[in-house]
Amino acid sequence: MAPPDQNAAEATRWLDPEERAAWLSLSRTIVKLPSALDAQLERDADLNYFEYLVMAMLSEQETRTLRMSQLAALSNASLSRLSHVAKRLEARGFLHREPDPDDGRFTRATLTQSGFDKVADSAPGHVTAVRELVFDALTATQLRRLREATDAILTRVDPGNSSWPTPPPV
């Protein structure tokens, strides 16, 4: 193994104590929040967070339909992962997949009425968990700052804001 490049080590902009504390807090949140949301959805709706997210995204489409490639981009998942989830949801009657009639190279996923009903029935418990875990912990000022901070980070992570709909102005 080659020795570390001294110049590269000196050029590294290490985190200062405030940045490090913020980064560790954000990292813990990134790890713990999805697990907490998963636990609530598994307990109350027999869905995991990713399954709920996929179904909710489809439910927000006018036709409840998206190409699998679009759904993968929206959910930040590989087509392989999404296909496995879609297969499980299809087996439960929540989703239907078919070739895209406009271009047979693509597959479309459509949320069934049963899937839509499942999302509608699951949403109140999910929203309650989101409120309890996130929003009830914040003041109005902290909430505004959270949105500002996450929007600033997202401009770096997703420069074109390509995958999610633009949130409404406040």
C-alpha cells in the first residue's frame, strides 16, 4: 500500500467541531428516521416505508400509473430493487405491471384500487408518525430552517431537482 499523499492530506478541509456535530446528528437522523417510519408502517399497515413510498407516489399520479424507470428515479431505487418490491405489491393485489402501450420496451406500474385504498388507509397513521417524530419536535422557526437547510443540501445532491415534485411555496 502506498503511503498517504502528504499534500492531499494537508488540502483536506476537515470538519470543524460545529460541522462535525451537525454531520453526526444528520447521519444519525438519516439512519434512524427510516427505521422508525418502517416500524410504524409494518406494525399498523403491514407495509415497509419503501413499499408505502412507491404506492404513495403512484397514488399521486392522475392515472395512478408511471413507467417503472420513472418510479425508480422518483424513489431513488435501482430498477432491480423496484422490480422486487413491485412483484411483492403485485402479489398482494396492490399494483399491476404491464408493457407500456406507447413503447413496449418499457413497463408501466399502475396502482390498483386495492392499492389506493391501502395507501388511503395507511396515510393517517403514517402522517401521525411523521408529525410525532419530526414536526412536533420543532418550533416554527426550526421548521423553516429545516426546510431551508434541506433545500440547500438538495441543490447539491439533486441539482436539477429532477426526481421529486417541487413543494408548494409557504
